[in-house]
Amino acid sequence: MKSVLMFASSVLLMSSIGVQARADAQARAAPPPTESFTGYGERVFRLQNALMDELLDAEYADPPPTATESRLLAKAEARIVRSCRALNEVASLTAGGERPSFLLRMKAAASLRSCSASAREVRKFLNERAAGTPPAPP
């Protein structure tokens, strides 16, 4: 009887060690993010939205942009519109009280990196333009 109890307790102990080892390995493999996915999406949305405002302001600046700058501004605007389309659709539907489809939400999630990258490139373009250096096209 004593050996059966010893065997059962050792099996329980070994299985709990195995479960804990798997949990520890999973925790190391995927560290908790510093920002929630929703928070990241909101930050990217706000950034691209602010940049669109800046692009519009730049188009109507005094003095007006040169023809080359106007072309570059239009190209920058088109890039953000294209890469952030799904994110803006989700935001628009949500603001209107509708629930975006699962597919649209997944498209928006998949486009966050490209939207963020486009926004950073446009930010760099606007900073170079403001500094008076010839900006590289976004």
C-alpha cells in the first residue's frame, strides 16, 4: 500500500513539474507586450489621422507649395490613404455605431504595420520639408 501511494504521489509530482515547465517555456517564448493590440491600433490611427491633417495644411500653406512639392504631397497622401484604408473603415463604422465584419477587422489588423510605416515615412517627409531640406519622396 505504501509503495502504491509513493508511486501515485511521484506521478502527480512529475506531471505537475511538466505542466509548470511548459507554462514557463510559453511565458519565455512570448513575453507580454508593453502595449495592447488595441492600444497600438489606436495609436497608429491617431498618427495617420494627424498626418493627414498636416498634409492638408501643407497644401494650403503660405507660401503655396511648388509644383514638385504639391506632387510629393499628393503622393504622400495617397500612400497613407492606401495603406490605412481598412483601419479607417473600421474606425468609421465603429464611430457610426456599427460593428465591422470580422474580415474587415482582420484586414485592419494586418495593415497596421504598413500603415504605421507609411505614417513614419510621411512624418519624415514633412519634417524635411519644414526644415527646408529637399525632401525625398515618401
